[in-house]
Amino acid sequence: MASGRRPPAYASFLAAGTAATVELSIMQPLDVVKTRMHLQGQGVKSGDNFQGTLAAIRGICRAEGLMGLWRGFVPGLCVVIPRRGFKFVFYDAFISCLWKGEKSKAPFFHSLAAGGMAGAAEACIITPLECIKIGMQSEKAAGKAATGTLAFAQAMVRTGGIQSL
């Protein structure tokens, strides 16, 4: 900021979350296609054998409708908003501890250390959410009935224990 003051943590989180929501809205279909194509040959019996990205898009749309391309969107939001938000907030906190001057003038190694610590901190929060998102995307490919995000997470913990997250 021009005055040298840092924005409040909630402002950084909100800005990062908004950007992440726009990004996910655009990229989710490709993430679903990638996940489904990865599942081919992994023992998942869905009956689908996509011969490329466009064939996968057509196949998913035929079988599930256009919204099938956004399968796992809600858990995806639960992943990307905190991922980006916490990374911004954690980075600001860590760089403030390591460097007392203007954030944009922090030495490279201070920025590197703050970024690494921010990434590690957000990974501890995000990894369970990522497991739920991928599980929901692959659930449909395996021919299982659709469930909500919370029900899916509860089922994961019931069958695989807390370590499944």
C-alpha cells in the first residue's frame, strides 16, 4: 500500500478467495476431465474409455449433462478459497516476522522462507479438502451414486479412518 500499512488479513483473504473462485469456475471442467482420464486404466470400472480431452468432454456431457463437468465444484471451492486465502495471510504474517521493512523490498531469502512456510501451513489445512474433492470427482467415474460434500467426507472417514483425509 502507498502509506506503507499492510491491508487487514481479511482483505487479503477476500481478494485471494475471489480470484480463486473465478479461476475455479473456468478451470473445473478441465480438472474433472483430467481426473476421469487418470482413472482410466486404474481399475475404475466406469465403462468410459476416452480417447482424448474432447472425447472425454463429450462423454461426460452425454452421461451426466453439462453440469457433470463441474462435478466436485463445491469441494473445489472449499479447497481453492482457503488455499489462496491462507497462503496470502500466512505469507503476510511470516514476512512481517522475518522482515520489518516494506514487504515489496524484502530480501529474496526472506521472501523465499516466508513463501515456503506459508505453503507448508496452508497444505496442512488444504490436503484433507483436496482428498474430498478428488474423491467426489472419481466417485461418479466409478459408477457410484452422487452424495453431498459432507456425506462424502463422513463416508471417507467411516471407511478409511481419519487418515483417509
